[in-house]
Amino acid sequence: MGVDSEQSSVQTASIEPALFAMVGVYLVASSIPEFAWLVAVMMSSQSWGAGIDQTQQIATAASTFSKLVIGVALALGATGLANLLRKIRSIGT
């Protein structure tokens, strides 16, 4: 039983960073078109709020920026995050 558990733990340890990095790359890639759209909207209007609700623009900008930051953090810090999760899981055992 201990051998299977150790093998499973090794497999999880090698897969988790790759999965976090893939999710991070996906978030970055999906936020780029949103960011480009937001910039185009802001440039096409003379000022914030012209034609589109200013609150909506701010919410969209915050959402896109958050997605971009989380994506970059996941992509670049995937190994550290996986190590942190392993430490948290081992506390209970």
C-alpha cells in the first residue's frame, strides 16, 4: 500500500506544476483579446464613459487585469504553488 501511495504522490508532484502553468497560459491568452477590446473602446471614445457606461468599463478593466495577473502568477509560479499545496496536504497526515 505504501508503494502505490508514494508512486501516486510522485506522479501528482510532476503533473501539478504543468497543470497550473497550462491554466495560467490559458488565462493570459484569453485576457489579451479582452484587453485589446478594452483599449480599442477607450481609444474610440474621447473619454471614459462616452457611449458606454463608465462603471462597466471600470469593471471590465479590473476583471481583465485580474485575470492577466492571476494567469501570469500561475504560469510563472506553478512549481511554487504546487509545492505549497503539497505542504498544506501533508499537514493533515
